Amino acid sequence: MEWASRNGGGLTSDRGSVSKDAFRVWEYYLEKRQDVESVPLDIRNRGYEKITPDDESDDCEQAISVKYARDTNSDPKWGWSAQPTAYLYRVSGTPTMDALEASGQLLELEQE
């Protein structure tokens, strides 16, 4: 997550398939990790209400979020957008990477 965040992105779940165990990991990031920023991702227009209808840059497939919303009978007010799979997760610092780099254990390959 540190590497992805430092390089301008973050982590998110698979867009179409997430096991129950993996779902709980994403739920933990959303609900318990104060050091992790959760950024809502919007849904492609499939008949569901969008979070940011005028901004397509955050639109992505939300099939897994819709599935979990249906399976858990989520509050219809929130539905798919309340699911932990509907977010991108990122951190602001890189303490693990910094420690690995300081100890000579971090190897980063050049991007072409």
C-alpha cells in the first residue's frame, strides 16, 4: 500500500470477485485503520445512483460492491457505496519502505 500510495495511487479490491475473508480485510481498513485514507470510487452508470455524477475520473466497475450490498441487505440509503470494496485505500507515509531502504533491504526496479 505504501508503494502504491507513494506512486500516485492506492489499493482497492478486485472489481468482480472478493472472498468473504478478503472482504473482512477491506472492512478492517475502512472501519479500523485511522492511518489509512479511504477514497470513495464511483460506479459506472448501470442504473445505480452515482456519488459524483459530473466526474467520470473515479468511475469503475462496482459489481462486487453491489453483490455484497444485496447479500448483506444493506441500508438502501447507502447500498453499494457503503461497502468497503467501493473504496481506494492509501497512506500518507512510508515507514515500512523507509526502514527497508535504510537497512538496504529495499530493491526498486526502474520503470520503463
